[in-house]
Amino acid sequence: MDTVTISDEDRRLLGLWAAECVERVLPLFEAKAPGDTRPREAVEGIRAYVREGTRTGRLRSLAWAAHAAARDVDDPAATAAARAACYAAATPYIHPLATAHQSKHVLGPAVYQARARELASGEDTVVGDEELRWAIEHAPPAVRELVRRMPARSPGRSRLDTLYHRLDAALRG
């Protein structure tokens, strides 16, 4: 299996971009589950990692807690927003393996950002494409380079697969 080099700086820049993506849709979760702070705590955790550069067990716990929040909320857009937070908090833990699974972790915060906005609006393509465009425009060069070192995503069959593929292709371009 091929490996890729992922520096600590790459992880911090990826984490910062991921946090920015999630913060665009976090209100969708908070509107449906106002007392549940787990996704917000996950975003705060990734921001702390970006500042301090230390991966801790707490950050991993925050990611899993945001994942649990996604399961607990009964709204598809809120679920997608919480999943975006989970992926964001997990970005420092991506493995240096050139696999589609690892690229999913790199792209997940932005893909679920787009999916959350789509589900909230009821317009799959227009709103999702706008969110992907925002994510692409705000992706730092280090994120683009990291994506280029991973295998390209295929279009797949589901809406999420399509979003992953579009984001992947655009960041490579």
C-alpha cells in the first residue's frame, strides 16, 4: 500500500479548513438540538489543535461525541452538520495511506457541509454546488496538495459520492 507524507503543518491547515467548513452549517444542528453542544465542542477541539498542534485523546473523544450527536438528532440536515463536525475533529488522525478511505476523511468536513446545506434547503444541486465552491475557494494549498497525493475519488452512485467526487476533482485542478 502506498503512503503519503502528511506533515504536522498539513494537519493543522486541514483542521483549520475543516473547522471553517463546519462553522457554516453548525447552526443547522444547533437549531434542531439547542441543548446538544457536542458538535460545537468538536469544532472548538479542532481549533485548539490548530493553535497548539497537539493531538490528544480528548480530540478523538470529541470527534466520536459529534458522531453520536449525528445519530441522536432527528433531522437529516442537522445529522449532516454533526457528521461534518465529527470529520473535522478527526482530521489530525488521518493515516498517511494513499487510500480512498483516507481521502474521505480529508474531504468529509466540506462534503458534509455541502450535504447539510442541501438537505436544509431541499435543493440538492444548486445549494450543494455553492457550498462546494466556497470550500474549494477557501482550501489552502496544503489541502489541495494532500488531496493530489491521494487516489482520485470515483463518481459513485449516491449523492454523497457525487459530492466527494466533485470536491476531489476540483481540488486537484
